[in-house]
Amino acid sequence: MGKAVQRQQNIMAQSTYKSVVLAQRPKATIVPGETFKIKENPMLSERDLKDGEVLIEALYLSLDPAMRGWLNGYARSYVPPVQIGAVMRGEFIGRIVASKAPKTHPVGAFVTAMSGWTELAIAPAKDVKILDVPANGKVTDALGVLGMTGLTAYFGITDVGQVKAGDFVVVSGAAGATGSVVVQIAKLLGARVLAIAGSDDKVAWLKELGADDAINYKKPTFAADFKAATKDFIDVFFDNVGGDQLELALSRAKPHARFVLCGAISQYNNAKPKGPRNISMVISMRIKLQGFIVFDYAKQYGAARKQLSQWLAEGKLKRKETIVPGGLAAAESALVNLYNGINTGKLMVEVKPVEETFVSKL
Ligand SMILES: NC(=O)c1ccc[n+]([C@@H]2O[C@H](COP(=O)([O-])OP(=O)(O)OC[C@H]3O[C@@H](n4cnc5c(N)ncnc54)[C@H](OP(=O)(O)O)[C@@H]3O)[C@@H](O)[C@H]2O)c1
């Protein structure tokens, strides 16, 4: 019996599968044990599939800062809120266990899907991306350097920031999934880079990645350190953090600086988010302040992935991952810890251990 068939039979032998649903909207930070609940669902099988659908088992969940915003019931945003009782939204890497689209989506294939926090999901094959793992790559890159965060870094720095050789680029949240790729692409484009992160270990890693300078924002001397490190003033600020760091960066902008507003993680859990008090610097320094959402670049993902894959294959892009074990039950506390800086590089939860994810062993 083939491994794929054996795997399928093992899964089908279970009588239920788990998912995580939103139980209560948090007012500020997520409250473990209250915000989400685990739900047991009747088992799915090939019999539940319509033509063109696949049944997928989840292996790795992507944990993303934006998830906190999706839990708010009120905000106007780029996606609707997750409804109470609904499976928590999210992307995962999974494996097809049954298929009614076998030509394009065979059993055993590794895929990514937006099926949320669940052990099993049925999805139309057209919404399920078969993984293409490049040289030097591994399956989990599909959520990191070659996934949404890598693409965000790529379009943020090349298109929104228009970074060119000689620019002085400052990156906040620099040791995370997006920030660490931003730092490296800015260096590849010939910029000088200052990286900001929340621990000395992260600062050391950012220097290994090629940052010309890196500082720890949790040190009491941060404001003075930042001022000293930006004595030549900033051409491009790539902001993942918002709040106080955005305010400081505005005070150190060159005339006509470009501010790439990618995220504002420091404010996501605040019941009363605060903005920079010195917004008038935008006027006096004629700063171009631009927000963006990576989904707007969907038509260009293929070309960007090709470039990112090439840099990866050539050893010009490096990455780290923080993979939290413990299955779906670990997702809630891992998400809380994302806002405490638990991760270096991409944060994921392992739903099911995969013995070997390198493509050469697939
Ligand atoms: N615009 C888009 O399309 C788009 C797409 C993807 C992501 N984003 C945004 O990009 C940012 C980074 O996302 P990511 O997925 O790459 O996450 P990430 O950077 O891998 O993880 C988040 C990191 O943020 C830092 N952080 C947490 N709370 C903070 C605070 N109060 N102040 C300063 N730093 C804090 C932590 O590192 P430290 O140890 O350094 O604190 C943490 O590791 C987020 O703001 C996210 O919303 C935007």
C-alpha cells in the first residue's frame, strides 16, 4: 500500500476532527481560553467532496499580526471580521488526502490554502495552491520568504518604497517574517540599512543578515540610540510597528522621504490606538506616507516569487522560522506571544509533525 493511501486511511479512521472558532471578541489583548474555543466536528471523507474539490489536512498554520484586527467587529478594513462561531481565518500548509480534481491536485501534494485554524478542510481546487519548492527551499517557505510576508517585503520595498542604491533605509519590526526580508532586499538593492528589533539576539541576527546597524528598541536608551543612528536622516522608513517608533522616524525624516506603512503592530491590541503626535512633519518635510496591502499585487506574485526564489537559491536571502509545536490547541497562545515578540522570522504552529519537509525527500 502506498504511503499516501495509508495516510488517507489513517485520517479517515478518526471519528472527528478539530477546528478553532472565535468565541468572543477581545476588547484589547486576546484572552486565552475565552477568545477562542476548540470545536469537534464530524469526520470528513472523500464522499463529502463535490467535483473540483479537495480534502486537505493541515500541517502548519501561519500566524499573522493582522489576525488581531480580524477579531474586531466594528472596523472598516480590507477583509470582513471573523464572525462569532466561525473557524478562525488563516493560511496553512497542508497535504491533499482526497481529491476530485486529481489531474491538477493529486493526493499527497503539499499545498497552501486559506482554510483557517482546522485540522481538515474541504476547498475548491482552484483556491488551493500546489507548492513549488525551489532549490535551497523547503515546504515551510511557502508561508514565509516565498509566501505572503516575503511578497509584502518585496512589493513594499521595490514598489511602494522605490528603494534605490545609496538610500538610507530604516526598518522597524526588522527581525520578523516581513522585516527580515525587507532588510535583505534593501541591501541587495544597494541601500544602507538600520534595523530595529526587540532583543539583543535579534539585533545580532540582523547584523548577520547584512544590516549596517541594528538597535534594540526595548533598551531605555532607545530614543537617543535612534537619534545617533539616524544622524544623516532617513530616505525610506519601512514601518511594521507604528506608534512611538513611527513618531521617532518622522522626527528624523529627510525632505521628500518615503514612508512605507506596512503595519502598526504596537497598536493592534490597544483599545485606544494612538497615532504620531508629530504628523505635521509630513508637511514640513514633504514626506510621502503610503500604506499598502499586499493582496493588491496578486497579479504580480508569480514574477516576485521567481525573483525571491532565485535569491534564495543563490544564498542571497536567508530566513529563520519559529515553529510552535502542540497542534491547534497551541494556536491561541502562540498568537498572543506573537505580540510579545516570541518569534524570529516567520511564526507558525505545527498542527501535525511532518517527518521531512525538504523537497528532495518529497
Ligand atoms: N500591508 C500588508 O499587506 C501586510 C502584510 C503582512 C504583514 N503586514 C504587517 O507587517 C508587520 C509584520 O508582520 P509579520 O507577519 O512579518 O510579523 P512578524 O514581524 O514576524 O512578528 C511580529 C513582530 O513584531 C514585533 N512586535 C510585537 N509587538 C510589538 C510592539 N508593541 N512594538 C514593537 N514591535 C512589536 C515582535 O518583534 P520584537 O521582538 O522586535 O518586538 C514580533 O516578533 C505587522 O505589522 C503586519 O500587520 C502587513
